Amino acid sequence: SKLYDCLGEDDIARLYLKSEMLIDSCRYDEAINELKDRSTDKAIAVHDRAIVNYMLGLAYKGKGDIDNAIISYTESSICDLTTPIRDYKSLYELAELLYDRGDFERASKYITRSIKDADAASIHINIESINSLLPVIYNSYNASIKKRSHIQNILLIGISLLLIMLTVTTGITFKDKKKIKAKEKEVRESNIELTKANARLQRYIDRLKESNEIKETYISRYIDLCSDYIGRLDKYRSELRRLSRNGGYEALLK
């Protein structure tokens, strides 16, 4: 109560002190209830809103609600950076949470800005706190950059190999296409020659059929002539027999 009386009419100072005591007592939900409505109050000064959001971030962090802690520290940092006051902790706390989340790049940027402002304002307490975290973040950030660089190099090598393979495959495919086209041309020419040969063979077959028909006609006629000739010879022989019986040798000889 005496401490509250010393604060007089400074409402934000009272809120800061009350929320700090609640957080120290691990009564995080009570502190959040006290701070939440005031954190978005546009009626209070920007610097005061930065303080309220910083304390709200502490309460959320103590409770283990890191997502809301990051949001509150971000709001506080935005307010801090819009004022000429360089004595702040929100950006440092935000960098630490982002580091824990693995966001080394933004953590590195925020911690660098924090130490720059702390050094400019000669705030030794903040500088010592920031310096303890700075090498860790830098090392992690550099390791992350090296890892990404290593992965990029591997990907680059892989892409280069794929390009080489693609080039070789394209060349082979192009050669194969040329060979296929040459073979197709040979097949087309062979088909043309085969068609011509088939046409010639068909003509030969037609001629052979015609020749066979002619031969069959001649053979038939020849057989008919032979049969007629044999009949005539048989008739002539019968006539000779008759003459020899009736007229004798003289008639036969005549």
C-alpha cells in the first residue's frame, strides 16, 4: 500500500507493479486479466502500451503460452521502436523466443538491433543480458546458413547431374530417332520393292495360267487327232483283211 501511495496517480506504474507481483507469485492468469484489456487501449501513450504488452508477454511466457507471448512481445517491440526510447527488453525477449523456435535469422536481426540500441543508450544491464545470448544466436544462425548452403550445393550438384543426364538422354534419343527414321525409310523402300516384286510375280502367275490353258487345249486337240488317226488305222487294217480274204494277194498288193 505504501508503495502504491508513492506511485501517486501513475496508473501504468501501478499496473506494472501489480502485474509484476502477480507474475513473481506465478499467478499468471490474474496478471493476464489485469493487463489484457489495457494492452490494446489506444488512449494510453505508446510507451505505456509497450510496457503493458511487455508485462503481458512475461505473463504468457511464464504460463507456457509461447504463441501469445510472441504476439505480446511483438506488439511491445513495435511500440518501443516507434519511440525514441532505447531502454527496452521486448525485442530481446522476442529474439530469445524466436531462437527457441528455430527462427535464427529473425532472432539474429532482433538481437543485433537490441544490442545496438542498448549500447547507444549505455544500458549496461541490457547489454550484459544480450551479450550472453548473442553468441549462441549467431552460432546457430551461422550453422543454419552453412547447413542451407550445404543443402543448396548438394541440390546444385544434383541439378547439374540431372541436366547432364538430360542432355545425354536427349542426344541419345535424337540419335535413336535418326536411326528409327532411317530404318523406317528402309522399310518403306523395301515395301515398295516388295509390292513391285509381288506385281511382277502376279503377272508371271497370270502368264503361267494362260500358258497352261493353251497347253491343255493343244494336248486335248492332239489326243483327239491321235484317237481319230488310230480309228482310221484300225479301219484301214480291217479293209486290208477283207481284201486279202476276197481278192487274194494281188488285190491286197494293189
